[in-house]
Amino acid sequence: MIHSSCLCGDVAWDVDGPFQFLSHCHCSRCRKAHGVPFASYVMAPASGFALRGAQSRVEWQSSPGMKRCFCGRCGSTVPGDPEGELTFVPAGNFESDPGVRPVAHIFAASKAPWYEITDALPRFDAFPPGVDAAVLADRPHAHAGDGVHGGCNCGAVAFTLTAPPFLARYCHCARCRKARSAAHAANLLNRANEIRWDRGADRIASYKIPEAKFFMQCFCSTCGSKLPRVDPSRDYTITPLGSLDDDPGIRPTEHIFAASKAPWFDITDPLPQHPEAAPS
């Protein structure tokens, strides 16, 4: 039995194996929902799944018959209801090793331009063979003007980074993994005044861990997509790379908190790995 929870703990779940088909999904909807280059999900028997805190779970219908669920307090992606005999859970929230490893990349044809797949796992342009499901076109996202544009899945929130980012990196700390419900976070850094909210600033929710000095997650209160946060105290705008609609031009240059990485995920790229925070 594996225990999992959202970042704030309002939604928690236990799931028992056998686990099946842990895979990385690169579709644009998953990237925005989690704010990362890919979402990692695994299937398990519905009979071994138990969820607590369902009253804190927000559901958003992302497509006909498909709901994406998130914690309304902290924004972590959380499981929906089981589908038939199976449940689908995000691997990023696991608090222990599930004993399985990723077996494929799906929707690799839709991968983010700033991310390179460097492992040897099989890649499928969309669903793997044998899955009889409709492949949806990417949602259109209309933006005007210069800059790097982004927004949420439902379209309520849109933003523009008005200057080139000066840093991009991956973070493997346990907080980031739970916040993004993913293998790791992927963030861009700009100065605090280098973002323009084009619409929907009033739809942004945020959650700060009480004991943390800086850690905060911002997300769309309607669809749960992860969004930038502005930290005036450090003069930073911190943008989840998965929230972008444009190629930012910059690429991640390092992994931080690599000593805390998920046991089921291997770092296979040649970027520097720092056990904790990056050296100053």
C-alpha cells in the first residue's frame, strides 16, 4: 500500500498494486495542468484505492468525459474517481517507492520545444497501441504582442513575460514533486516586474506552506493549471515552464535537490546535478 497526498494534506489517498504502465505524458494539457515537461501517471486496481478529503477536490472537465482534479487549497493535481476496474494516479505524490519504473513516453509528438527526451524508453506520438481513445487537438491560445506567452488550460488566465528569462532549471525537492504532482518541477526565472497579466489575474489562487520562507504555489482556481508567482522580496517571477505557449528560447541548465529525487525517476541528461540548492 502506497500513501500519497497533495501539498497541503487536505486530499490524501492510498493505493495498492499491482501497478501498471507508469508512463510520461507530454500532451499540452498535462504540461499545463502540472506545469512541467511531462506528467507521470500509473494505473492500479480500483479495489485497492481509497481517497480521503474528496470535499477539498475540485473537478474541471477538460474534454468530453474527461475531468482533471486538483486540491482547491494548494493546487496539487489529485486523482479523480476510478474508471471501471482501474484508477489512474499521479506518481509525483507517492511518499514511498511504488516498485515500478516508467515504461514509455506518450504524446511525444506534442513534447515541449524546450525539453529533450534523453532516455531509451519507447516513444509513442499519441496513445500507445491498443488504447482506443480519441486524440484531441491542442487547445488554441490566442496572444498578441511581443514576449513569451502562457496561460492556463481553461483560458481564464493569460500572461506575457516581457523580457527574456535569465535562468531555467529543474527542482527535485519533495515539496516541488507534491506541488506539481510530477517527477520534478521545471521553472523559469525573470525579474519581478517582467510579467504582464493579460487576463484573469483575479482567478489566480495561491498556497504558501506555513513553515516555508518562500515556497508558494499559484494556480488557476477554475482548472488547476500551474501559474507564475511573483516574489517581490527577491525580485523574482518564477514561471512553471509547462504553463508556456511559446518557446522561451532558454533551456534548463541544472538539476537542484537531486538527492531528493523520486526513486522511480532517473535523471539521464548530462546537466549538472546539485544534491541540494544550487551553489551561490
